[in-house]
Amino acid sequence: MHNLSPITALGGTAPRIDTVAKMTLSENPDLALASVTARADHTTACRTHMIALLGSDAPAPGKASFKNDSEFAFWTGPDQWIIAAPFKTHEDLAARLKSRFFETSSITEQTDAWACFDLRGEGIEPVMELLCTINIRAMQTGDAARTVIHHLGCFVIRMAPASNLRILGPRASAGSLHHAILTAMTSAL
């Protein structure tokens, strides 16, 4: 039997945390992710399940919906969303969603497909302006955007408080994404 140990997207046994000036970039491996896509002719039923799950309507384009401090969903395309929850309590998130949504939706495990970085603190707007073309200064808590950072398709979500951003990028390119964010943090000083 192999003696396997989980590693973070950046290859460590513990999440990496970097601090530059009054900003902190934290690797966040404690996030379970699953995509939900409404199947043809089941859009209304899928949205009904989303309302029951989130306690609010499914996020609209460019939006995220927060159930509580740790669970949230964000829009990824027409009748498509990603649901996120703490990994420690929702390791089987995709299976849970499949048993809840039944035939109304296609559910896909996304946990190990994405690397998550939380950028917090004063001065994050100039950092994001160096990284991508979204209008970060106009984004409010609950806004979500798909963008390109360092040639990588990423999602940026404005969390609460507004000085917190969550950046999701491809796990296979986590090192490149981390390097790009960290470089922008030092350049924005």
C-alpha cells in the first residue's frame, strides 16, 4: 500500500501565505467545488433546486450568491454555476448535489481542477489592474467575473468585506498564477 499525503496546488503540505505591504495572498486548498448545468427542458426545476440550496435565486450573470460565510455559488455561463463549500465538511459535494438535483442537472466534480487564491488587504485594486482587464474598482461584494490572468482563464469574485478577492485558476497552472499575482503585488507598491 502506498503512503500518500495530500498536497496543495502549489505542492506544499500546508497552504502558502505571502504578505506584501498591507496585502496578503493565501493559497486556499479548503474548497470543494462542483459545477451545476441545467439540462435541456429542466431549467425551471434546476433553478428551484438552486433556490432551495442557496436560500436565494441562482446567481445572475456576473454575480455570486453567498449562503453563509463559507458556502457560495457563482455564474459561469447560461444556466451554469459553480457551487463552493468548505472541503472539510463537503468533500462529497458533487455527490450531494447529484442526489439533490436528480435528472434536472449535470453535476461535475471540480475540486481538484481549480486552484484558489484569496487576495486581501489595502491596495488590491492596482494589483488586479496589472493582472487583468476587469473593472475591479466597480466590482461590489457579490460580483464575479471571468477573465484572463497571465494567459489563464480565471474567475475573480469580490467577497465580503470588499477588500477580499477570491481568484480561481487552473490547478495545473497554479504556480504560474501565484507567481503572476505575487509579482503584481510587489509591482503595485
